[in-house]
Amino acid sequence: MPARAVYTGDGVTVNFPVPFVFFANTDGTKQIKVVLADVDGENETVLKENTDFTTTPAGEVNGTLTMLTAPAVGKKLTILYNIPIEQLTDYKEFGRLPSESIEAAVDKITALLKQIQEEIDRAVKVEISGNQTPQELHDEVYGKLDSATEIAASAIKAASEATSAADNATAAVESAEQTLV
């Protein structure tokens, strides 16, 4: 079972399947995050339940998220878990172990693990046996990006200067030809 669903807006569709079972908060809102972004994933906006969307009740298999306004063409709608990491079930010593609450607790733990795995899958990782920290890798990648940007700018400037030099040389040849005529 997936931990998120991604849809592309068409300006018309408002109902979107939620392919995972989600839970409710104590205030009745759902433990999901809904994000609207450009189709390339840029300019993310976190949407608010009952302001931007509604959902079917928590705990239902194959629930539905209903947008109050259809996502525009060129927008990406992402629905994912947003489960707080907390333990709310309290079992009494020498008390009965009610199977329903145990099942609900295990379901929540499984969903939390899927939520965390989905985040890890989107993260930059370093080699298990490597000496580089994630921050060092991040700094290296962005340092190389900055360096590549500077080199590209220098290449563009050099190409422009070469074009100007070629134009000047052509003009000089044309002028020399006119002088010889």
C-alpha cells in the first residue's frame, strides 16, 4: 500500500482517491498532508482541511479527497500521511488486552513507518561506509552547482567576445577588400 498519491490537475476534477487508510486527529481533522504545487514540484502550498478540501471519514479503505476548487491545469496535487509520532493507547498492568486497540496501534505504527520511509526515499543519502556526512554531501553538490554556473557564465561571455572578435575581423577584411578595389 502506498504512503502517498500524486495527481495532475485538469481544472475540472475535484475528487481524488486516497489509496491508503488514514487516521483522524482528536479534533476530527485527518492525519494527511495535502500539497498543491507546480507540475515540476516547485512552489508548494500546503492546503487546509475544510478550507481547501474535505475527505471521507478516517479509517475507510479507498477514501476520497474532495477539493473545494479543482486544481488548475499544470498543478500537481500530492496527498500523503501526516501522522504525529505519539503513543495514545494506555494498557493497564494485568488488564485485558483488547484486540481492537492492539490492531489499531499496530496499524498506526505501520502507517508511521510508511510515512517515514516515504520521506527517506526522497532524501539525499550518503554511502553506508563513507566518511561524508549528509551535510558535507549537500555542501559539495551545491558548491559544484555554483562552480558550474560560474563556468557556464564565463563560457557565455567568452563566446560573446569571440563572436564580437569574428565580427570585427570580418569588418576588417571587408574594409581591406574595399581599399584594394
